[in-house]
Amino acid sequence: DPLGLVLKAGTWYLVAVPAAEDARGPRTYRVSRVHAAAVLEDEITRPPGFDLEAFWADYQRGYEQRVYTDIARVRLSAAGRELLFLVGTIAARRARADMSAPDAEGWTTTRIPIESVRHGHHALMQLGEHVEVLEPIELRALISGSAEAMARRYSPGGSVR
């Protein structure tokens, strides 16, 4: 049962209680990911005491803890700091808040929240040579392997298609 719609940063979300009773209560669905919908004559009736604004605020507060379950410790060049927006708003904000002062070479150290090593690999590859992953070691190994594969591909005599 729908409880309301929320527009956040240009993206619509539907807050609803699943058709099958769910002990967790209302759920949040990104409208762009809905595959099918039907228009019904029924009116939306919110349960007594349900406050959409309060629900959404609480949902947003818990989002970081639900999604970002790991941390990558990294070094960033000045250009890497400028590109931090590529890792996402929440991750970039937290990374900036935790950032050390630049060292003699202009690099800073910080912690970036990541969903998993796999997601961190994808996100941090966007920063290219402007990031050095220090931890977790599994993420450092993935980045290193990708950098080596790219260096082979782009070296003279590498694959060209």
C-alpha cells in the first residue's frame, strides 16, 4: 500500500507497505526502477500517526550505515581531491571530513566509505593515478591488478581493436 512519494535531488521515491505483511514496516522504492504499475481508484490512506517527513528523515539517517559497510584508507593527490565527487556525495563528504593535511608532495590521507571491496574497486578506479589505496589489502590488490592490465593494454604492442 502506498504511503507517499518523495522527491530527492531530482529522483522520485515511493514509500509503501509491501502487499504481503512485512514486520519491518514501510519500504522505500526508487520509482525509476519500477517495471510495471497500475492506476487504481483507491485513495492513499496513511495509517494513523504515520508521518512521511519523519519516516524519510529517519530513512536517510540510516542509509549510510546500511549501504557503506566498509572503509578504504587512501592517499589522494590534489587532482584526486578535485575528483572525489566521482565516488558519490556521501562518500566524498565523509572523505573530506577525515582528510589529513597535504604532505610535502601534496598528497593527503583519508578514509572513504565503500559498500564492498568490489564497489570500492569500481569507484576508486575513476580517480586513476590520483589515488593510492592503502587498505583494505584486497582492494589494493584489485586496483593494482587493474592498473597492470591497463598498462599492458596501452603499452606499445598492446592489444588494439
